[in-house]
Amino acid sequence: MKQHIISVLVENKAGVLARVSGLFSRRGFNIESLAVGTCETPGMSRITIVVIGNDMHIEQVKKQLNKLIDVIKITDITEKEHVERELALIKVHAEPGLQRSEVMQVADIFRAKIIDVGAQTLVLETTGDPEKIFALESLLRPYGVLELVRTGRVALQRGGPGPASRQ
Amino acid sequence: MKTGAAILIESLKEEGVEIIFGYPGGAVLPIYDELYDAELTHILVRHEQAAVHAADGYARASGRVGVCLSTSGPGACNLISGIATANMDSVPIVALTGQVPTGMLGNDAFQESDITGITLPITKHNYLVKDARDIKMTVKAAFYIAGTGRNGPVLIDLPKDVLTAKVAEEDVISGEPELRGYKPTLKGHSKQIKKALDLIYKAEKPVLYVGGGVIAAGASEELVKLAELFCLPVTTTLMGLGAIPADHPLNLGMLGMHGTEYANYAVSETDLLIAVGSRFDDRVTGKLSHFAPHAKIIHIDIDPAEIGKNVNPDVPIVGDAKSVLADMICLAEKNGCISEPWLEQVKSWRKNHPLRVVEDGKVHPQNIIRKLSELLDGGGIIVSEVGQNQMWAAQHYGFKKPRQWISSGGLGTMGYGFPAAIGAWFAKPEEPIVLIAGDGSFQMNIQELATVAQYKIPVKIVILNNMYLGMVRQWQELFYDRRYSYTELPPVDFVGIAKAYGIEGMRVDSVDQIDTALKTALTYDGPYLLDFQIEREENVFPMVPAGAAISDMIGKHNHNGGSGP
Ligand SMILES: Cc1ncc(C[n+]2csc(CCOP(=O)(O)OP(=O)(O)O)c2C)c(N)n1
Ligand SMILES: [Mg+2]
């Protein structure tokens, strides 16, 4: 069992996400994270899927993904040189005073931005790899993490042109 | 200005559609209004499941895309097992379904069901058309997708307001559909083909293992040529029957769970297995680790996802079977029988372990099939239901050509055969059409007797009546201590039922009636039903128990005391 990051270039059409995710759920895979958005080519979207599974099963899912009419290109970038990022928003309990300044210090060390200040809360925005987000979250926990949301990982292969421009 | 429904019918005609199997309802009223005076034959079945199976039977018999039509909700849902059947066996069909108006989608409107959602995993692709201007292009894309690459079912869901919307001619979107993500590979890689040939030159005990892909690709001629070029014994799957004539000296018949002993022995001993258009299904391989254990494997398939799915081949070749086999023949630098001792070995297995037939004055189903095969000289189109009847037909009919054998393989759908036979007849009205049915399966779509009567479809219905869900009973006998839990069926007067629909028939109780009964049915001008009362506890042998190695068959038949490997 290994973590795979699969980048799927798809037609930006209704139902395409269900088609893609259905191939995973059918085989009992749990998707760790999934991020979708439009990409550099109009009419196409790029989906980044993080999934854990054995190589043979993942290989089969990749081939099945390739068979979907709305899938244009898929790349397993796990083994390739790549960059990956995730964005998280964290709402922390932070009463004005000492607690709040401590939270702000932690945010500073992690280069997290404070994007909302409430009467008793702060919302932090952070970007990074999953480990960094996890580390930040752990440090904030003692103050009270009220809500946390993450985008799911997005990833790109380093260097060279992307698959869309090669079409 | 044209309505969406009119554009639909026009688009279907442009695709060369001549016949639609369907059943009306509220959501498709606009389509039926167009059909009222369209130059397109519509066959009214009696259950939507029959519409989709008939479209499937039509497609398998003709090689063209079959079309079925149903209303929304219950009509669409009745198509599901038929779509799944076509999907499993890679049959090109286009299913048209009505849908509630776009404004009501997702509101649980009357007779709404999310049919594109439901059929997502059982179609090659599906469409929900939300704008009448897109109908033409969608139909075009659907036919292209269904009938190219690895064939399969495509569904088009048509909301009622899209069907009634009026569109100006110049607003109809036409031209070639843009399918950036769909580029099937047809031509095999020549380097791989040469590698495969090198393995063939070196092989001492080669076997060709042939599936439905060869039939779908129309590659039988090339297959037989290649086999003859090197004297390669050929075994086929259930789906591959007819790819090589049954009486061809290199043909070993079917392999797998109910394959011939000699085919299973050959595969167990082979040193080079050449899989063409076959997918190493568990009913074929038995215990995978014991399947062709000594063999190098060449796997030729149009679907890259099949390569390495169950077995890792030494030489994978992605491509259309016809093209790849033709290239193999073309690029071959040697020929001639490369394996005399192997052929001798195979011949002796065949001689010493033939399929079992018993002539003891009782009505054995195998003998009925053999007689039928003799009377039709291995011709006609033989459609089967599912169960023992299917296996006896597969084992004992002497198929001569591809597309003669129509049977639900991957899904094993009871109730498939009868409507599929109807569809097959519309594809090949000049051919005799025989349905081999079990008493259980036949009752799953028995209402189609009405369709057969209405359109005077001269299908000959051969019921191998054991008053059991025989195949399940066989498993209960062998693996559940003969505890026949809910598999016994009370007697049914099938001839009486046929007569009620205005169809002739005859009940057959004894061996000496078999010949005349079959002759009567075959020469009768119109549909005819034969209800054969067969030996009730007859089993299908040989049999590889689920999960066993395919050389480990039960119910083996040893002539001359010879034994298998
Ligand atoms: C729709 C469906 N339901 C259940 C089964 C399981 N099944 C496989 S064979 C069989 C018995 C078929 O009985 P019959 O049609 O009488 O054929 P026989 O085996 O007796 O020849 C059953 C129930 C199936 N294949 N399809
Ligand atoms: Mg039966």
C-alpha cells in the first residue's frame, strides 16, 4: 500500500467528477483528497487525486480512468519530480490578550496569514505540504481549533510543458 | 423549425438505423408521435428489458449498433440488466430514455429516475441532453463510441422539453463530434508483434485462447489463417464460439469451467498461450495461479485496461484483433507446423476424453442439441438462455461461423435469450433462429411470446425442461449435500401457454420423438415451441469447481482408460 498522487485532465462537463470518483469507490478505495478546478486550457479541468492502494490496483484504476470518454490525460506524478501544495483555513479560539498574541506568533512562524479577526476567534490561512499543515494544526490545538478546512492537495510535475499543452 | 424528437429520428436515420425496439410512456410521447409515420421500424416488445436484450441480440447477430427506447423512470430502470449485460459482453447498443423536463430534474418528479447516474458504471458512456440543438451531435457521438474501440452500450437521456423544443435548422449543431479523450488504438505495435512471432517460432506446445474480441473484430478468418500457418490448437471462450469452425481439426472447443477436458489439459500444459480478445475471466481460468502455469503469455486486446488486469503477459499487444492478426500473418518469416508431438498429444487427449454423451433411451439434453446441430448442419443462429441449457448448447452445437452463437456470457442474465432471439431474427431474417432455453429462464421474459406472435417471428423455442433451476440445483447437488433449496419448479404447460398466444407447440417426452419434433419445428412456417421433458437431474460435465485449477475437473469422461495429466 502506497500513496499515489494522480493528476487527471478532464473535459469540464457535468458528471465527470462522479465518473472519476466512481471508479475508485467501486473498488473500495478511499480517496484521501481530491481537488478540481479549471486549468490552462478552456473547457478542461484538472483533478488531483490522492489515494492509497497497492500498485496493481492503482494501475488498473488508472487504465480504467483512461477509458472514460471525458478523461483526456492522466499522469501518476507520485514517482515524478513534482511540487505539491495544500491550503487550509483554521479557525482558532483566541481571546484578546495573551492567548491571541501567542496564536499570532505561531501563525507568524508558519507564515500563515490571519484573514479574519473575530471577538474570540482568528482565522488563519496556510499553504504548504500536508506535514506543515498538520504541524500547525497540532500547535494550535491547545488553544482550541474550532473549524478547519483544507482544499486537498494540488500537484504539478516540475519543469517541461504540461500534458494539456501537448494535446 | 423542427422539434427535438424530429431531430432525434432524423439523426438515427443518418446513423443507418432501421429498427428500434421499444416501449412507450409519457416522457417519450413526442418520440412516439414522430415514429407514427417515420420510415423506421419500431418493434413493440412487452417489457423494456426485452427491448434492450433485443437490441443486443440484433447487434450481436449483425455486428451493427442496436437501438432500444424506453420512457423515463420505470421504463428506464427496466433497461438496467440489459445494459449491464451488453456492457459485460462489449455489445454495441444505444439506449434512448425519456426523462422529466429539465426544469424538474432532481425534484423527484413523476417517473423521474437519475438514469445517467444509475447507469454510470454499466455504460461505456452516457449523455443527458439538455438542449435540443445538441441532439444530433450527441447521437452521432453515441453511435461512434458504442461501435468503435471496445464496443459497449451508450445511453442518451432525453428530457421531455428537449424533445418538444423547436429548433431552427441552422441552429442544429452538426459535424464531427469532438472526443479528445477517446482515441482507441487499433493497430498493434509492430515491434511487439515481432516479439510475439519470435515466441511462436520457439514454442513447443502453443495454444491460441480466443474470446469474443475476435468475433467483435470480425477477425475469424485471420485467426484461422494464423492457426493453420503454425498448426496452433485453438480453444475458445463461451463468447468466442464460432471464431473457428467446430469441426476444424485444430479446434479444441471451449475451455474453462465447463470446457472440454482436452482444452483444459492443453491450456494446463501449454508453454505459449496466445490470448486474443479474451480477458482471463474467472470462469475461464479457475484458480489463476494454476492457469497455464508453464506458459509464456501473449495478450492481444483492444482494451489496454485488460492487459495485466488478471495476468501479466510477456508480450502485450494493444490493438484490434483483425488488424493485429493480419499483421502477424504478414510479418511471419517462418511457417509450417512447429509442434508435431504436441499436436499428437492434443489429438490423443481429444480421442480419450471426449464430451460425454449417453444413449440409453432417456431424453438427454446433449442429444437434443446434437440432433439440432445435425439437422441444421451446424448453421442457423443459436441463442441461449442461462444455466445448464446454455452450457449444453455451447458444448454440443457444431458452430461453423462467427455471430451464430448469441448468449449472455459476462453477466449470465436469465431472460436474455428469448428477446435476444427476437432481435437476432430482425438482423438475419433469412437464417433459422433457435432459442435454447431452460424452463426457469424462459419464464423470465415469457411475455415476449406476445411480440413473437404479433410480428410472426419464426423463432424456434427449444425448452430443455428439467423442472429445476438446473444449474443452481447442480451446485446444490455437488457442493451443498443435495439440499435443493428453492430450485425445484412446478410443472408448467408451456405448450398451452404458447397456444394461448396463438403459437404452435409440442411437448416431447420420449427419445423417439426428438427427431420428428425438431424437424416439425424447423420446417414449420412461423414460431414454434418445443417443450422437451429432459432427465431432471442431468448435470453439465466436465466441471471445474469454482476456485479449482482447470485441470481438476469433476465428471470427467475417460475412454479407453486413458487419464489426463
Ligand atoms: C437474472 C438471473 N437470476 C438468477 C441467476 C442465477 N442462475 C443461474 S443459472 C440459474 C438456473 C436457470 O434455470 P433454467 O433456466 O431452468 O436453466 P437450467 O439450468 O435448468 O437449464 C439461475 C437461477 C441468473 N443467472 N440470472
Ligand atoms: Mg431448468
